[in-house]
Amino acid sequence: MVEPVVEPHFPKKDIIYGPYAREEDVNYTVSSMDPKGKVTPVKDDKKMELDEKLVGGNPKTRICNPGECVSKGSLPDTMTVTASGGGHSVEKRFQVDGKATRIYDSATKKAYDFVRVDASVKKGFVFTYGNDPN
């Protein structure tokens, strides 16, 4: 069975601004995933939504609340962390055309319910994929 998934693309390495800040761009697109984990881009302009929840760190961190980060075709996401603001952790979940859609991890060739991004100036942006308990 083929499943729609959100696939992250990293167009360039994260940008390091000395010991003060770090930034990373991710571009999310919709793909279909077969049972063996092979993904194929979807060519139509599906509506994607990113919902984020702060799960650790600075409460002033800017996150995408429901309905705020919506795009068609692809969804750009610029993540920033500063030394003065401190590190933070954000849980990211996606919807495609109003339906919860899992995120694809190219390292494991599997799809997951969410991705947690731990951000710090020192370590950068660490993606940890996870599933909700059944």
C-alpha cells in the first residue's frame, strides 16, 4: 500500500554565525512511500500545514501554531537558535489536505508520526523521529 508522506529536504548546510546563532533551512514536500520505503515526489499542489509544539527550552521561541504555517506544493521552514535565547526543542507534525501525514526519515527509510528538533548553537539542529504510543 502506498502512503503519502512529508519529505524534508535540506538545500544547504546550516549557517553558523560564530558563537552567537545558527540557522537551518528545510523545505518540506509531499511524496508517496511504498511498503519498502521508496519515496516518489507527488507532482500536484497539495496543501501542507506544519504544526509545532515547544517541548523544551525558551518559551519565547517562535513556533508554527495551527493554521499559521500553510503552503501549497512545498513548505519552507527556517529554524533559528541564538545563544542569548538558549536552546530549545520543538515537536513538528504535518497535515496534507487536512489529514495528519507522517514525516519520512531517509536514514531509516520509514515514516513517523512526528519529528522532534533539538536546537542549540553548539550542536545545531538534531532531528529525532518518533511515533505516538498505540
